[in-house]
Amino acid sequence: MDIVLGLQWGDEGKGKFIDLISQNYDIVARFNGGANAGHSIERYGKRITLKSLPSGIFMKGVQNVIGTGMVLDPVNFKKEVLNLRSFDETIQVEKHVSISKKAHLVLPTHQLMDVFMEENSSYTAIGTTRNGIGQAYANKILRQNLRVGDILSPDFTDRIIHILERDYNQLLSYGQILPSLEKLCEDFFDAVEFLKRFEFIEAEIFLNNSLSEGKTMLAEGAQATLLDIDHGTYPYVTSSTTLAAGACSGLGISPKKVGEIYGVAKAYCTRVGNGIFPTEIFNDLGEEIRQKGNEFGSNTGRPRRIGWLDLPALKYAVMINGVTQLVLTKADVLSGFESVAVCTHYEIQNQQISVMHGLFIDDEVQPVLQWMKGWDEDISNYDDASSLPEQLKNYLSFLEKELKIPVSYLSTGPGREQIIKMD
Ligand code: GDP
Ligand code: IMO
Ligand code: MG
């Protein structure tokens, strides 16, 4: 099993890369998160953003699996499938996607509670995507949640109605103005019926058997290392394990079976939502990169915060994931800048720190930037590593030396073909 995951704060371009390399695999399995992800893929000159569907869906012959580590919102999922169908009616989604019976359900009340906590000043506002992700995982950990497999049990309707009524009344008692419970239930049960068109599987058995039969598999991570619940910049993180280790636990695959671990990083950094961001750029340059890179959330449309490439954060991410190959995206966005900066280390209370640890307090961190000569050429149609501008080659060599892993792919635009295999 190979793994693809994000090394920064998400939106590194994982979807685009997985869409491309899924041609090398029989199975693509998502291992964490839910509809908080937005994995954009360009096809036929149009863009679609996948949320819960794995990014192998456009590759003919690939079986896509919604893994046990995920949380699935039936209402959101139905919309996503219908949207995909109108985007490309040739894809037989039901045939090429199967769902782990042990994946947890996101209920409408989870989503309402997420919004309530984000908007109520007595809680810490995380800047979530408001999809109820944290609530679903919290209920999973509390052992109060229902799973996809429960849909097939005879008392499912009664159990769901009990939970929805209970949580709805709790929200009402907080003074929330809510849509009617009848409408919530109607939409939810309608979406559950739709979900039944998909095969619910014992995902661990299916995936392990497939590997034993010699099939190849790619584990797809959502969110990214610095949003990991344990090792990210807590509390401004998501609620799942986004790391390589999460691929094993979220899919039920032994660590012994892991092969390549592709870490995807942008040539600069972005972050949506609140929380520490040591290399954040606050001036016009940040706005210029945001516009050039179209840095607006694929999921929520929020403007992404922009910062320079952060080596201490990347070294940390490479270390805790055991990344074997770097996939660098969006270097094309930096074309035309006279010089580009890389943060080589932080200064914290007069100490130099070269590897992040996720516990910093924003105000204390001074990023130390190294400026490098930029490249002028528009590289978005280059297909050969040897013809890249010298300054970009220097920049890539610098990263390889610092991170001690090869840059294996250089993505030069959003399209599937806009990528250079570097060796
Ligand atoms: P993901 O969540 O990691 O899959 O990333 P997103 O899809 O949320 O955000 C990445 C955005 O950048 C999408 O709009 C992609 O189409 C786009 N993209 C991906 N790779 C490149 C690249 O190399 N250059 C440019 N300019 N855009 C890219
Ligand atoms: P992909 O897979 C970028 C961020 C949110 C917020 C925090 C918690 O597209 O890279 P949540 O809704 O998960 O409770 O929000 O995490 N976040 C993401 N940021 N890309 C994502 O996914 C994200 N998923 C969650 O903005 O700061
Ligand atoms: Mg995204």
C-alpha cells in the first residue's frame, strides 16, 4: 500500500496528484475525514471538487473505497454523487465506490452543533468547515455514534430518531433557531435510502484480501499533517488522524504493508481557518499570490491565508510521516517573482529552532527567511525536468538537501497533464 498525504495545512493539491497516479493502482481508499475535504480535479477543462468520494473516481478500472476512518454524511454524499453525475455522466459511481460498514455517520445535528460552537463565544472558534466533522468524531470516541453498517439493522430508524430528537432539543434549549426536525429527518432518511445503492463492505477484509491477491492500493489522506488531531497545531486542527499512521488504522492495514509515502506540499503555504501560521504574509505580496494561485477554499470559498514555504514545518511533517517522496505543487504560481523566500528556521526567545513541534505560540515565533532568486519563465506547459529554469532547479535542490528526500513530481498547473516526473 502506498500513501498520499498533505504535509502542510491542507489544499496542497492531493486530489490532482491522486487523480493522475491512480492509473497505477487497482484500489484508491480514503482513510480519514469527511466532507471537510475538498479535493479538486480538472477534467475536460472543468473543475470538480470531491469531498467524500476518493480521487480515483475518474480513472477507469479503479475501485474506490470509503474507509473505516472516515465520517460520512449521507445528505452531503448524495449531493456530491449527483453533482459528479452531472459533471460526467459516464462514471458509474455506484459500481466503482464501496463503503466501509465501520465508517461513522455524520448526522444533521452534528452539523448544527458544529455551527453553534463556531458561533458561540463561550467556545474556541476553530474556523471549521461547518460540516459536523468534529461532532461526529467526538460521538464516535464517546461511543454514542452510529455507523454505516447500522443502516441495515431493523431498529436503525428508531435509533436515529431518538438521537436526532435528543440533540435537536438540546440545541433548542441553547436558544438556536433551527430548521424543522421533520425536514431534517425527511432529508436524512431520503439520503440514507440513496446510500443503500452502494455496496457496504467489511473494508479491512476486502483490502487485505486484495493486497494478498497482488492488487495494488493507494491510501488517500485528507486534510494534512499540521491539521492532525494529535500532532497538528492543536486546537486549530481537524478531528482525525491525517498522518501515514492514520492510513493503517483508518483502513485496517498493517504498517508492514506500507510502501511509498508521497508527501504533497505547495511551493508556498496556505491555511484556512484559525491558528498559528509562522510564515504568514500580510502585505500585498500575499494578496498577489492568493490571486495568482486562486487560493480560495475549494470547499467553503474562504480566502486562504498565504505564507512562505516553511522548512521547519516541512521537516516535522516529513519526519512524523516517514515521507519517501515529495510532490511539489504550484511552483508555477511563483513564476515572475524577482525573489522567493523560504523559512529555514524559527527564532523563539533567542533560540534557533529548525524543526517545528506544533506547540508554538504564534507571537513568539519569528520566521527566519532565506531569499532566493526567482524564475521568470511560465513553466505551466513544461514537460521536461531538464528544461526547467536554473533558479527553480536550484530551489528544488535546496529543498531536497534540507528535507533529505527527492522531489519526485513537480506539478505545474491544475490539469492532469501539468506535472513533471523528475527522475
Ligand atoms: P487538495 O485538498 O490537497 O486536493 O487541494 P485543493 O484541490 O483543495 O486545492 C488545490 C488547488 O490548486 C486546486 O484548485 C487545484 O486545481 C490547484 N492545483 C493543484 N496543483 C496545482 C499546481 O501545480 N499549480 C496550480 N496553479 N494549481 C494547482
Ligand atoms: P483538504 O483535504 C484545508 C481545516 C478547517 C479548520 C480545521 C477544522 O481539502 O486538504 P473541520 O471542518 O475539519 O472541523 O475544520 O481544519 N480543514 C481544512 N483545511 N483543507 C482541508 O481539507 C481541510 N479540512 C479541514 O479550515 O481550520
Ligand atoms: Mg482541499
